[in-house]
Amino acid sequence: MEKTKKTQPIEKVAAKPVEVKKEIKKQYKDKVYELNLNQTPIVYVLKSRGLFWFDEELGYEREIKYCENQKTIFVDEMKGPERLSHILFRDGQLFVPKEKQTLQSFLDLHPWNGQKFKEYNPVKIAEDDMEYLETEIEALNTAQTLDIDRMEAILRTEVGNKVSMMSSKEVKRDCLLFARKQPQLFLELANDENINIRNVGIKATEAGIIKLSNDQRTFMWGTNDRKLMTVPFDENPYSALAQYFKTDEGVEVYQTIEKKLK
């Protein structure tokens, strides 16, 4: 009798799921562009020819212009007659429907985009407003924690020696107003480690303890005109003086000035 061969069980292999690639559909939308000029004319004609855009993929500048009868804005891709079209901003705005993709592309690549005009983007505007408000809150909170000497030092950068004639309440008020109107600049000054040292130098000059030459290049003692330091070329005199006060020689001068100011 023939022996029957044992058959090996067939191993079932699980079928791998087929990945279906989803095509990302481009979203078309209406766009509004706004002029970014000091004055808003009733009608503004935007330049639409003789412009160039650098193509990073190709590595050279390509001429662009807007022709309503063309499907591209690149001159080297245009076919047939080129009928130039006027681009008009009326009362500072230009509405471009989603159907006019060529015009939208031209405006997005226009070299004046972001300078003379920009796309109206309510989300971006809200983000910028939030960022400004948060900076303003931070500046106001910082202003409330500063001592009067530092407030005076910060205000002196804005109003000069007028701050010396202001009461403490006036200094606090103007400091808060400064923080509200120019929050970023206020925070930069508040965090400047040299602001108090500069203030001492300015007050010492106003009091005649030290003198600054007419050419703004030399600081001297007020009593005998003995030279203290030379201001480096193209540098703010009091910024340079603050740096000098932090040197070994300058520390002694700074301490002497502080005593005389009290």
C-alpha cells in the first residue's frame, strides 16, 4: 500500500490594507487687497508690466505681467497675443474673486506686495492685535513695578532734562502713558541694564559735575576740565559713558558722581 503524504497546512498571510492616497484639493477663495500708503487716493493704478520675480527653483528672475487673456503671469510661458489689463484700487481696496486666479497669483508675487499694498487677512490682523495687546499689558505691569529712579531714567530718553522738573506722580503717570503708547520700546528700555547708569551720567552733566564737549567727543570734570574719557566715533556719548563707568577706572568716577548728586 502506498503511504499517503501528509500535506503541510497552508499559512494564511493577512492582506495588507491598500493605502488610498487622498488628493489634496486646492482651496480657492475670494481675496481683498488694501493699499498700504500714507494717503488713500480714490483710484490707484498698480503697475502691471516690466516687473521681475526671482524663481528659486529655476534660479533666475522671470518677467511677470498681468494679461487678462493669458492663463499665466510669466512672460516666458505666454502664448498668442498679450492684452494688458489695468489693475485698479478704488478707495484703497481691490476685490479679486476666486475665479480670477491669474490676477491673484500676479498680486501675490508682485514686488510691491507688503510695501505699497497687502492682502487683507482678518486672522493675521487679529494675531497682530493680540500680540500688541499682550506686549502692552506686559509693559504696563512692568511700569507699575519700577522704582521712581528707573522710571525717571526711562523717561529721560524721551523728554530729556524736563524730567528733572517733574514731580514723582507726573513721572509715574508719564511712564505709564509711555508704556501704553510704545510698549515694545518701553520694555527694551526697562530691561536695559545700563539705563540707570546712563541716567546718572546725564544728571551729572546737567548738574555741572561733569561736562561734555561741544563736539560730543570728550567728557571732562566740571571743576577743572580734566579729561575723563573720549567718546568712540559714531557712538552715543551717554551710552559710551555708561560703559566707561563699568571699567575699573570708571567705577571710582561713578561712585564719586553718585555722592555729589545726593
